Amino acid sequence: MNEDQLMKNKLKKILPDEASQILMIETLLGMSGVLCEYIMETSIKKDNFKYLPVNVQYACANITANLIAFISDGELGKVDLSNFGDEIGEQTQESIYRKMKWIIEEVHKYLQENEKI
């Protein structure tokens, strides 16, 4: 059995139904979003963002783009979170969206500056 199938089998045991799978996705994206926000705020305050490896910068942008899609009303993010636990308020959703958009803008700006060098 290949490694992909082993992982799928483990996930099916841990997350047997769709509700638990969605909850896990929410949790992972939320935790990743908080981590990205911390990395961005800390590195920009210390003025060392440009020294972060490009793959870390890319990971921050990718994670935040996925989180924005997940909480947005766009086609990629059509998920009614109220069906899967506590409802996320509109203000909280807007705050998360603004923070994640800021991260993407900052990463994009630094990547463009980095390409010029």
C-alpha cells in the first residue's frame, strides 16, 4: 500500500464524517492564518521580512489566500460556516479578511522588490 493510501486510511479513521472533516479544515486554516499573521507582523516590525526564505513568504501568501477563499462569498469559498459549529460573525469575518489580504499584499510587494534585486 502506498503512502497516500495509508494517509487516506488514517484520515478516514480520525475524521469519519463530513462535519468532522470540515471542522478539521477550519481549524487548520485558522491556526495557519494566525501563524502567518504572527510571522508577518513580527518580521515587518523587525524589518527582516526580506530575509525570510521565499518558500516561507510563499506559504504565508498561499495559506492566507486559501483562508480568504474559505470565508469569502466568492465561488471558491462558498461554505456556510454556521452549519459546522459556532457561527463566525460578520465583523470577525471582515477582520480576518482584512488581515489576510494585508498579508498577501505585503508578500507580493516584497517578492516584487526581491525580483528587482
